[in-house]
Amino acid sequence: MKDDIMYYYNLLEIESFEKRDSYYFKSDNKIFSFELVENIEKSKRVINILHKLNYTKGYQIVFNIYGEIFTQISNNWYILLLHVDEQYDILSDLLHPINVSKVLYIDFSYAWNYLWIKKVDYYEYQFQHISTIYPLILESFNYYIGFAENAISYFSYNIRTTESFDLFLCHERISYCNYLNPLNITVDYYARDVAEYIKFLFFSDKYQDFSFSSLFSSLRLNYNDYILLFSRLLFPSYYFDVYDYIISNKTSEKDLAKIIFSVDKYYLFLCQLYQCILHFAKIPKIDWIQK
């Protein structure tokens, strides 16, 4: 792969070449990562939007010798990113979202409940074939599928409309290590990033002293926003992320243990958030959530 990168990007020298989740290296005293593109069509759409917005925070995309953003090697697509040393504040970004509705045609693909239904159907089909191989998945799978189905029902029965919702630059997941990576950026309803930030606070153990009341007061969300938010908090993306890594042999089952052992704590966390949200919007109750 090192020779391929040098050829396609006309690099004379590569130093400290390392394979982790991506290929990292130095060249001309600059840090680069050569990253696999999982969904080429989606990435093309997002990067086109970033280009229209002149958004280059944290990373600069490097064009290959053909003047193209994406490079195909052995039937896979890759992108080369130059890392820019740039300070950022996730909470500040959350309070100042970037609206992209003027540069993007809104289509049906943003209906979370339908996307989640497809995902759950796929996982249930897959589970029939792998359940005997992974004991922790076997132990926990049905519980988290139930969580997902609750999220789908809560969204489907309580959302009033999404037709007038604007779309914003959001993130697939929120973390410190990959926050500004253009492959982690997506376009979605604003509530996505709010929910993912809250999940990030919980699973990084930074939520105990955080004022969610102050957060919601600053965001000024409406009823539909809170339905979207709570639906996404119910949907266990954190579990399915680790599940996917296990199935693709990118991690071991032991990484699932932390998720499973946090189940009671996360339940109490949802109860507290629900009570907090009620001060801002009278969203419908869930019997097993309301204390």
C-alpha cells in the first residue's frame, strides 16, 4: 500500500508508515492518513457539500495525480487526508450548527424509523448465522434489538412532521479522535448531533457533572426536535457499532462487555434525561422509562 500511495499522490518519501484503523504516515514533515471509504456515493455527496461550504476544519483533502478526490485500489476506494493542527470545541460547534438546507435537496432518506427498521431486519437475519460463535452477542442481542424497536415505535407514533426540518452538518459519531474527519461528517437533522453528543458524554463517563438543563435551554429545541432526540437516545447505536466491529474482526467481544455492564446505568440516565426534557417539552411518556 505504501508504494501505491507514493505513486497515486506523487510523493517522493514516506516516513513512519503505520497501519491502524487507517494508514498513517509523515511526508515533508506533515501528517497524513490514507483512509478506506466505506460508502463512496454518500462520501461524494458529503464532500461536495463541504466543498460548497468551503469547510476544511481539521483536515484537507489531497487530490491524486489524476486530480480526483477518491482513489480506487484493489476494488476499494480511498481518500488521502492532510491533518491540520486545529483546536475545536465540540460543545461550541453544537451550539452553532451549520445549516446546509440551501445546498441540499431534502429527500426521504432522512426518515430514521425506516432506516432503523432496515438495520434491525438485517441484524436479526445475520444473528441467526453467528449467534453460536459469539457468546456475549448471544447473551445481549435480543435486549438491544428490543431497545431499537422501542426507538422506532417512539419515533413513528410521536413525531408530528419532519417535512419542514432543516438539515445540518452532523457527525456519524462524536468522539475526540475522529470528530472533524470528513468521512465522519454526514448530513442529518440537528437532533442527531445533540443525541450523539449526549451518548458520547455517557460512554466517556463525562456526564455526571454536566448540566443537561443548561444544554437544552441553550439549544431551544421544539417538540419534534425532542422526539427525534429521545428516539435517537433510545436507539442503541453504541451497541451495534461494537457489534459491527466484532463481526468484521476489527475488535474482540471483550469490547462489548463495557456496553453490557452499563445497561442499568444507561437506563437510569435515560430516566433522568426524560425528566429533564419534560421541563422544555411535554413529550410522550414511556412506561418503562418514566420513574
